[in-house]
Amino acid sequence: MTDDRVRIFDTTLRDGEQAPGCSMTLREKLRVARALSELNVDIIEAGFPAASPGDFESVKAIADENFGPVICGLARCNPADIEKVHAAVKGASRHRIHVFVATSQIHREHKLKMAKEEIIKSADGAIRMARELCDDVEFSPEDASRTELGYLAEVVSAAIEAGATTVNIPDTVGYTVPAEFDELFRYLKKHVERIDEITLSVHCHNDLGMAVANSLAAVRAGARQIECTINGIGERAGNCSLEEAVMALRTRAEFFGLETGIDTTRLYPTSRLVSSITGMHPPRNKAIVGENAFAHEAGIHQHGMLQHASTYEIMRPEDVGLSKSNLVLGKHSGRHAFRQRVKDLGFELDEFETNRAFQDFKKLADQKKDVYDGDIEAIIMNVDNASTGPWTLRSLETHTRTDEPASATVVLVNEDGVESSVTASGDGPVAAAFQALEEITGINVVLKHFELHSASVGEDALGEVTVTVEHEGRDYRGNGTSVNIIKAGSRACLEVINRILRRQTRPSPDTDSTANMERATI
Ligand code: KIV
Ligand code: ZN
């Protein structure tokens, strides 16, 4: 199918979530899926259901919410995987089964130990089985860009004969370059007979920094679906970045002559949501959603901008959902102004969430004079985490002195309102506070990663801390915010401890899915 519309297939929750440090809880995945549907992506690849029971449950929960986009799940070419995907996605009124098998010589010989014909047979059987369960079936020849062209054309023909409705061409290891990928797509267009009956798709990894360029080359050569992730998260150097591909198509519409259905004003809020959940913040100079993407520092640029924005600006910040005024509210701002600002930033909060966020905003406004958009976003991102006990942080006091161990006194309150207090020491205030948290809750964690991100500008900006800790052989990630970074870190650690405790009392996929569970690998 070669029309003017490029479908956006978002795989943040599958290929993105697969990246180290990017795993999400069920609740976080649901928030991302809701945001993706507000962004108006065409397809959400919600996960790989056969990878683990937690993955199955989260794909199913997303499908059952029926947010609007097609909900897709990934399967290897075997009946058990395909049945699992079907069982997980069938709750969505529009759903897709995505089957894949590697086709390149390297994968055939070293990974699969299968001959060319066996691979075609396996793909054929899997696609036919998937088609019996679902009208919408996608097939991917993994490592397609390193597969012999003639053989790739044979595989794609066989997939179409078997009933695939979308055929995706992955550059699995980020190896190709735009001109070469253009030739590959043109070759397939020429040599695969019924190729115009299906949607041709592209899936690029970013190992050489060309995922977006390669995806756009494929689109120029006839692909009409781009597989991509928010902020380009994904294995190794990541996947094609959704916001970059979409804004390139839009900004250079006169060149591409193509459109997507994306509501671009949702790009920035969605990017913030994903970075705040995963703790993977895009670099400041990242195109479209980086903090500097619309900042003009050089005097000559500023002068030009004042004369006419188009001198140095090819996109308007508001087109990607960045608000024009950054300085927002202060301690005299009321609920109405706060609610309006939240709306302008692109968030939809219910009454309960608005109240919680407003309380947090008031507390923050007492601590710092100017509350910026970034601070408000950080508050909103954490509204969800705030309500999850059993323990709540009541107070934290730390003492540090050069060349001496630090100490921290932590007071926690449990669900019954009972307070517990411990003073502990450590090499630094974070270590001391974590030690006190462990002693009160009885949960031991080993800190593996502590990442601090400033939500806005100035010394009193809200600090967003993401911690990764290990507990009984599993990794857990937690987030916390505060103007005090030790407190933000303690909140992040307590969020994890609470999750571990909840899991012990009522095991659920919610709490399991961020843990580094035994996952089937691709
Ligand atoms: O990169 C890849 O090849 C994949 C496939 C499973 C589509 O993610
Ligand atoms: Zn991939």
C-alpha cells in the first residue's frame, strides 16, 4: 500500500522497555500507553507476552483498556508464543500479532542453526497460524538489512503468500546507511510481486546514529509504517526516535509529501513522561525534546530571532508541546491558575490527582520563589508514586562534616499511622539515609545506580532522582523528587522498598514487572 499516510508504530513498551534500565511497572506501562494513544500513534507494540508472566499481564491490561490504537504483541515463530500474544491482545477491538524470525546468514548459522528453507517454512507456518487467530498480522525478518537481497525477497514473498498484512524490514543491529537502505526497499518493491498489497514497514536501531535517517530513506522508497520509540529508547544505542521522525516528516512536508496522524503538541509531554518513568533523560541537545532544542544562545541568533523567528527556527516550540512562557507560578497562585497551567502543559489529571499535585505545588512554592514548568511536570509525574505505601517518609535530617561519616535520622509512618525513627551512619548522607530506611523497613537493598536530574533551572530547582537497587538478585528502579536531593533519593529508595513489601504481601504483575525477571530473550 503506498498512500500518503505514514503509520506510526510505537514500540516504546516492547523494544524500548527491553533496554537495560528502562523496564516499567504495569502502572507505568498503562500511563505510557494512555499517553501514546493521546499522541495518536497508530499502533502500540505493548510487549512480548511470552517473555514472562509479567509481560503477558501488562500486554493484556493495555489491550483490555482499549485505548484506541491497534494493540500489538510480539511472538517468535512458534505456536505457544502466538497463542500467548493472541490471548493477551484480543481484548483490544483492534489488535495485531507480530511474528519474527531472523534471516541473515550470521543469525541462520550461529543463532538459529537453520537452513534458508527451514526459516521460510517456520515463518509460513507461524503467519498462517496467526492469521487464523487475527486478521492483522505483521511479519519481521530479523536482521533483514544483513540478509542476502535475493533471499530476503523470497522470505518477504512467502510472508505475503502466507497472509502477512504488514511486512517489517528491521535494521536490527543499526548497520545500514540511508542510500543502501533506499536501494534495499526499492529492490523489494521491484522483485516482490504482491508487495503493494501489504503495508511495508521499517524498524531501525541507532548503533551508528542513523536510525531516523535510515527510516526516512525507507519511507522515501515506499515504506508506510515507521517503528519507533519515544526519546529513541531501546537496546544499545536505541531505536528510531518517534519525535524526530515525525517532526522531520512534518517540517519537511514539501520534500516528503507525506503525513502522520500524530498530535505533535503531545510530543514533549510524552517524552517527559517516559524520561521521568525510566530515569533516562534525553541529552540537552537532543533534537525536538532536548532542553536546548529551542534555546538560542548566540547573540547573532537572538538578534535574528527577534527580527523574525523563522531566521533560525524551523519549528515552533508550541508545535511540539513546549509552552512559550517558562516562568509559571508562585506561592500566591491559586488552584485555578495551577489547573490551567497543568492543562497547558498537556496533562489530563482527575480531581484526586489535581488535588494531590496542587498540595505538592503549594509545598514547593513555599520552599522556592519561582515554580517553573519543569518543576510542575516533575510534581505531576510523581503524583502516582506518592500514594503507594505501606511506608511514608515523615522527616529526614542529615549531618555531614568533611572527613567524617555522615549520619541521617529518618522518620517513617506506616499504614496504621505508627511512627518509626532510626539514626544511621554511612560514607555519605545518601548511604546513611538508605541505611536508616533499610533498618526501619527490614528490607535490604544494594544501591547500583543513582541518577539526578534537575527539573528546571536554578539552585532551588526540583531534583528528580532515579535509583536502581538490587534486592535478592533482582534489580528495581524507583523515582523521587524534592528540592533536597537526599530527600529525593530517599523517596526513590522508599518507593522501591514499598514495592518490594507490597509484592511480599500481595504478589502481582504490577510489582513484578520492573524486577529483572527471567525473561525469554529475542
Ligand atoms: O530489531 C529487531 O529486529 C526487532 C524485531 C523483533 C522487529 O526488534
Ligand atoms: Zn528492534
